Amino acid sequence: MVKFGIVGAGGIAKKFISDLKWVENAELTAVSARTPEKAYVYKKKYHAKYSFASYEEMAKSDVIDAAYIATPHNFHFEQAILFMKNKKHVIIEKPIAVNAKQYEEMVRVAKENSVVMMEAMWTYFLPATLWLNRVVEHNILGKLLKAHIAFGFPLTIGKSKEGRLLNPALAGGGLLDLGVYPLNYYLLLKQGDIKSFNAKADFTKTGVDSAGVIGIIDEQKTEYILKYSLNKILGDKATLKFEHGEIIMKNFHACQEVVLNGHSIQIPYDGEGFTHEIRAFVNTIENHEAENDILTMKHSMESMLLLDKIREQINLKYPFE
């Protein structure tokens, strides 16, 4: 049984807690938040055994085996290091870090302390995504020719410039918040190294990116168009054109419906969708494996390096870097 502590008491933590009940060999044990009062409210609401007044206090305790880090990404590095140095496994919301330099140090600490560290890219573990993996890997529809992946919603309306989304000091902007989804879908699909690459972005008055387009052509001549936006509705769809057909992954990041050559296929997931990544993480721990075989540390490093490359091209650097 893996005993979980929750780091952060926001909306995404609620989904994770809700889906823990679907996993037989995992349980909610403790919660910590920015204030003791908020942690205590979560403890009572979700029937955790413990609440902690600080993240450090929970990290040093002996009541949890693993921590789910559900805070904004600008806190991930510091919090992951804290828990791993206290011999706790960590599953960390996406993106797992702000840049590759941070992530490199996180990998070092994970290995030094013999703990499992995994990015919570839940999309990778969904039944629909695993179905798509088989189609691509077994060349069922032939070569992938073109992929168009878009993810955009008007999230900045009424938001304060000091808040997470618009504040460069908090690693704000669309790329690390929404763009990470189409980017990681590209990494899931890619069949070869990048041959050509370009990235463009629009910026807010606060100096962070509000929307962007990334174009990639790989050595197999497959074309990928990745779009994201914090201020426009782009939808949530991946359209994939193969030599012998087309696949549309509806709501690709949380897909339960696939359209294969015009025919709809329902591929539901358990709970709210986080169940599958939690099972994978827990099984990795209980099998005494160094890392998960679907979402490896090498994969997350590839993602961080590509995010860094995109930010370099669109000229987005955070004040603390």
C-alpha cells in the first residue's frame, strides 16, 4: 500500500484525490497546503488521517510514502527536491519543472535517494492514448504524414497580472500551461529526429506568451503543427493523417472518443482520468523499479529541452533564470 501526501490544495488536487479511490494499492493519508487552515479543511473534507502546517513538516514525517505535487510549476523544483531528499517518491504535475537545468538536478536527487520521480502527464496513460500508440507502433494505417494538434481556451479573462497565468515571475504564459499538452503529444507520436523547427508567439503586456504556433518536420518528413492559446478557443483536438486513413482524437488530452476514418469509437477511462497514471506510478513503486516505462525520466528531459528551445526562439525568459 502506497500512502500519499498531497502537496497543494487546488482544483487539480481534488481530481487526484477523487481518483485515488479507484486504485486498490494506494490511499490518501495526508495533505499540506499554503496555510494550516486550508490543509485542515482538505483533511476533513477528504477524510485524510493527517494535515500538516507546512510542506517541510509533511516531507520529514514517516506517515507517507509518496507525494503528489499539485502546486503551480514554478514551485515544482524546490518542493520535489524537498520530498525526494526525505526519501519520498514524487509524482509532479506538468510541466515537471520550469527548465531543463532544474529537471537535471531533480533527476540527480531522485537517483541519489533511490526514489521514483514521474511527471503527471495523465494523457499518456489513458486507454485511448494507448490505443493510438498501438496504431502508430504497428504501422496499422501506414506512415503518419501530418499531425495538427490544438489546445486553447480563454483563460485570462478577468485574471490579475500578478496571478500565475500572466506573471513572468511565476513562470506564467501559455506554453508551460497549455502548450505542454500538444508538445507532449508530438513526443508521443514522433518517428524521427527534428529536421526543421520554428516557433512563433503572441505576448501579453506583462511579457509572457498568450498564444503560439510550433511547426516541426522530422527526418521522416512528417509535419506537425502544434497550437496553443490562453485567450482564444482553439478546441482540444488532434487530427492525424496517415497514408491509409485519418484519426481524430477528440479532446485529445482527455480523450474518450476516437474517430477512425469517419467511424466513432468509444474508449472510456476510469474515474476522472487520473486513475491510470496513479496506477502506473504506484505499480512502479511497488515493483521496485527505478522509473516508469511509459513516462521515463529521459522522456521528461526531452520535453523540457524542447520547451527550452521554443522559449529561446520566441525570446521568453523568466526573471529568475
